[in-house]
Amino acid sequence: MAPPRTLYDKIWDSHLVDAQADGSCLLYIDRHLVHEVTSPQAFEGLRMTGRKVRRP
């Protein structure tokens, strides 16, 4: 029988895209709160590199 998992572990595992040997992880972020101060620069950076918001 598997040991019980915390809610944190379940959320982490469901968003984990890749884990590297050095311990760094790539997570999928399905929701991001937009901040009025830094968001224009972030969207401009996406526009300049030809990328789009994946799931607006």
C-alpha cells in the first residue's frame, strides 16, 4: 500500500512537466494572476518573440 500523500504533493505531481537530475523541476502553471504594473512588459516580451498566451 502506498503511503498517504499530502495535498501539496498531489498538486505538485499533477503540474510536474519534467524533473532534472540536479533537482530542478519544470511546472505547468494553469493560472496566473495579472498584475497591472509588470504585465505590460511581460506581454510585450511575448509579442516581440512571436509567442502567444497558450490558454488565455
